[in-house]
Amino acid sequence: MSAGTPKRKPMKRAQAWIEGLRRTGIARFDELPGGAGARHYWRVSFEDGTSAVLMHALPEDPAILPPGLRSAPDEIPFVAMTAFLAQRGLPVPEIYAVDYDERWILLEDLGNTHLCDLPETSLVPRLREAVRLIARLHRATPEGELPFRRLFDREWIAFELQTFVEHGLRGSETGTLREALDALAGAIEVLPRVVCLRDYQSQNLMIDARERLRILDYQ
């Protein structure tokens, strides 16, 4: 999480909420890049020298998502997924506190180093570790009820693939590619189902202060 130029400042209520939890003053907020989603992040530096990350877990606009991707307005998928992954030994950030009304989450600060920031000499072993982590999650997939309703079904797969066609290509070749991707969606749909992290990639894998590989952005 690299600090960017502050553009949005958390509301004063957020500052009061955090200071009430930590019993220490806040020295500064630094806005962090939040990717393409609706969520906003700040690194909170405390006067005692510690830090945390504040997430404003705004919901995605349902109008731009297929039905299978939509959540109930009062849900915060990140919270349920963090608990689910932590229970299975996956290295996710610790959640310190949640304000469900305001959709604020105070969580562990994992630092500034992404997996993709590592030099090539140390990157390959870490990539192997990342593959082992996702394999652990697949093996730990339980039967029965899961803490989320989203299924990576044919509609969702087609939505993801067609997004590439719509925004990544131009010209007459798109028709042929749409047919091929539709066939691919059908082939993926019949595979055995396991828990799938949609954006499991090197910018969402962090190296923390103790040199441990950690997972982010899995909601």
C-alpha cells in the first residue's frame, strides 16, 4: 500500500471513532490507492508510532454488475471473507474494528511492499509461495453453506470475459472472439467448484514488516 497524495479526507466522525478505539491521538492520514473499486483507504499514523489502515467499504454500483455479483446493500463482504480465510490459516490482515452503519473497517497495516515490487532474484520463490497459498485455499473449501452467495457461474464468467472484449478490443475480430469466449465460459462452468479469489495477483499480495507474504483485496 503506497501512500498517495491525499485527495479525500475521512469524516471527523471516523477520526473520533478511531481515537476512541485506540485511546491515542492520530498524527496524520495518508490516502492509499484503492484500485478500480468503490472502496477508499487511508493509512492512519498514530501519535504513539503505530499505524493501521482505514477502509471505507462503499458498495459497488449494482447497475454495472450482473445479478450474481450483487450484494445486499447492508453487507460488507470483506468482513465475512476475512474471517473465512483466517479460519483456514490464510495470511489475511487482522480486522481491529468495524462500524457497520458507516461501513468503516480499521485493519492491520501490511506496509508498502507488493509482491510485484520485489527484485527478480527473490520474486520466483515468492511466486511459488503464492501458488501454494491458493492451493491451500482450494483444498480447504468446505461443503455446505459458505459466508457469501456469489457463484462464479456461466453468467459471471461471461461477464468478466466480455468486459475484455468491450474495453480491450476494437474492430471486426470481436464477433469471433465473443463466440470463443462463450465456449470458454461453458468449459469453466463445469469444472469442480472451489473458493475462487477473483483478483489474486502480485499487486494484491504484500510482503509485511516480518517478510511474510500476505493477501489483500479478496472481497
